[in-house]
Amino acid sequence: GYDGSLERISEINIFGSNVFTNSGSTTDTLSKYFDIDEGVNRPNLVSFTNTNPQALRKMRLILKVKPSSSLKHKFTIQYKQTNGEIYTMTTPTIEFNP
């Protein structure tokens, strides 16, 4: 469809290239640290995904916290639809200010 796919989002997982929190590992999903920018509303990514929303043409993710361990990260975003399609992308390296 014009506003996106007719499919629904089944899951969005975000992983970091380095440990994000002092008690975490690189295999931890970081989705809970992200919101979706919908203009006025900013639902948490996990809560949004749990509603099994319609797939969108685009979506802006907002990181809510700064990493407590390494300040350099690449984020890999894995996006799954209810029809089984999986899309994966990795950001360039992002360096956070201390």
C-alpha cells in the first residue's frame, strides 16, 4: 500500500556492536531503549511492536539513553513481518559524548 506494506510488524530487534550497559552483552536486544517518533507521540518500541502494527513505509527511532559502557556503537536493526520477511540493516558507527 501507499503508506507501507499490508503486512504487520511481528518483531523489531536492535543489537549493538559493543556492550551497551555495564551488566549487558552484545547479544542483548536494545529495543527497550528506543522509542518511535510519531510526532506528538513517542511510544516505546517494544510496546509498539507488541500491538502487531501495520508495517510502515518509514519509521524514526529515538534512543532514550546513552550507553554506560563503550561510547562507540553500530546498531543492527532486524525487522520481521508476519509473512516471514526479515529485513536487516546496520548503522554507521555512532560515537556518543562522554
